[in-house]
Amino acid sequence: MSYAWQTYCKARLLAAGEQEDAEPEYMRYIVDLLATPEFKSLEVIPHHIPTTLLTHVRCVSYVAYSLCRRYGGDSKIAARGGLLHDLYYYDWHDFSDKSHRWHGVLHPSRALKNACLLLGEVDKRTADCIHRHMFPFTPIPPIYRESIMVSLSDKICANFDVLIARFSSVRRRFEHDTELHFN
Ligand SMILES: [Fe+2]
Ligand SMILES: [Fe+2]
């Protein structure tokens, strides 16, 4: 099993509220954010099928945290930056709402603004995690180790989400490795 897949599966378990006791340091880094109404509201916003936006940001957060623990970087900033990277409050699939236009390009700025509103201020590394995570879809790359890990983790999680949704063999493997099941 690849390290990326193994970490993604662990992230999905944590996002489902399982095995949190096994990751006390990680949970300590993010528990205050998860308790906010802003993050609770992400639970009902769809993201990549079959995940919600809350599941997605929790996965990216844990994968980025794990990459920093393994390869270097501030794992706390990666954990929190990963959680904050998609902090917007709408379903981007809803094209009837004109305010969602240019979501792919604009949502990093929206998420950074929402993070600043939530936290009062955001340090430059965390801001880079949020603002530059869409590279290379957006032109300016992340420059810190933590923000590079968040951007990479976003791609890892998004790709596994889509593979699980598209291919029953990958879904069965996921269910086997996590014992999480879909309806
Ligand atoms: Fe995003
Ligand atoms: Fe994302």
C-alpha cells in the first residue's frame, strides 16, 4: 500500500470521527477550529462526490500534517492551513448562483478572507497554504514547505476522492482498508 493511499485512508477515518484517540497531537492542533459554527457548516456542503467539504478539508489537513511530520515543515501550520484552505460556505456545483462564478480561481481568496474573519489574523505561512493551494491552476506557486504540502495534499485527496467515486474496484479497496461504507 502506498504511503499516500495509507495516509488518505487514515485521514478519511479521522474525518469520520474514528481513531481520533490515536492522533492526540494532530487533534490538539485543530480541535478549536472544528468546534466553530463556520466549520460545522461545511458538513452539509457537497464537494467531490462522495465527500462533503468538511470531509475534504479534514483529509487535506491530516495528509499535509503527515507529510510535514515525515519530510519536514511545521506540522501544526500544515494541519491548520489544510483545514482552512477551502473555507467557503457555498456549493460550487450550484451554477444558478452567479456569485459562485470563477470559483476555481477566486475561492482561495474567499477562503483567506473567511479565515481572517474567523481568526482575526492569519500568519504568512498559513495564508500561503490557503491562498496558493490551487497552483498550478492559479499561476503563483506556494513558497513555504507547509503550503507546498497543503497544495500537494489537496491534489492527493481530490484524486483519490474521484477514483473512489468512479471505479468500483478502488471503492472496494477503500472499503476494505477503512471499513467505511457508502450507501
Ligand atoms: Fe480549493
Ligand atoms: Fe481543496
